[in-house]
Amino acid sequence: MVGGDMHEAIINGQAMGLGSVIRGAKLVNVNQRGIILEYKGKKFFLAVD
């Protein structure tokens, strides 16, 4: 779920800002459609459900 200011996301019930690390994956982008995480040099897009 994307937060109101578009610089943070709610992940597993916690507000996470850009640059936060979640289980080894870095939060690199947040937008209205979802988030982008970087893990071991690869980027993954997770869509808002």
C-alpha cells in the first residue's frame, strides 16, 4: 500500500521510507501503482493490490 506523501509505503504493517531495507531488499521507488525494490542488483516492481 502506498502512503499519502508518495515517499513511503506501508509494508507488512510498517511505514517504510525510500532507502529502507526490508529483508535485504532496498526500497528505491514509490508511486501510485506500487513500489520498486532492489535485491542483489535486480529491481522488482510490486503492484498495489
